Amino acid sequence: MSRVAVWEMLARIKAQRDLTVLLTTHYMDEADKLCNRIAIVDHGELVALDAPMTLKASIPGKNVLEVSFGPTPADWEQHLRALPGAENVLARDHVVRLASTNGPATTLALMEAAERAGVAVQSLSVQSTSLDDVFVHYTGRALRDAVHDAAPRESPFVLPRG
């Protein structure tokens, strides 16, 4: 079944019956749309449990700016940390993720700082805090890393042939 068909079926069940449905998923957008409460489990340990909006509000930043720059000065990350509303700056592979309490003000200040410093902004997106951000906050890694870590490994034990 397609994801959308499953979503519709669960919405019907939710509307027609007073049932608790347990859904296990690696798709945070799916959990956000379908679930009243979300549990985040990391290596068998419950690290967060609450309503989607409460989980999103529990982590730093109300918006996440994702920005890629051309060449930057050595102290560029310090400039980014000083932007109004900036709460957390994570730079990885020429992409900066900046959590902000005020996305519009931080974006405007970022563009002005880049212009003053002669830094080219190659791409910029502003998103509201997502459950993916919540997962990273509580586990310290991206969900794709967690899925990879949990994948079954080839056993070193080999049965003799014969």
C-alpha cells in the first residue's frame, strides 16, 4: 500500500473508533501528521516522549536556516553565532544549519553580514523546526545514521560446507 493510503486508513480509524494505534516509522513527516504523541527511541532507550508540537518547542530555535556560502573568512562562524536570534550553529560540508528564535530577523542580518564581508550566499532556506531536528537534538545524529547503525550486519560466523 502506498503511504498515502495508509495515512487515509489511519485517519478513518482515528475518526470512527476510540482506539490507540501504535505506529513505528522512520519517516518523521509521517509521525508528525499521524501521531498525537511521539516516542523517540535511541539504541533501545526512550529519549523523548510528547506531542509533536511540544517536542518541536522543546529544542533550541523556532526556525532553521540552512545556508551554503562561497569562500568565507576564518572567523565567519563567530559572525553567524552573533546574529540576532541565533541559538545554535552547526557547520558541516560547506553547509551551515543555524537554529534561530526569529527566522526573518536572523535571515535579514545574515544577508547584511554576508554583503559586508563580501561572502557569496549560494543557497538559503528557512524552515520551521521539524521532527527531524528534534530527532537530531535528542540523539545527536541524523535518522539516516541511526537506520544505518541499526541495520543487520553480516555475521562473522560461517557454517562449514559439506
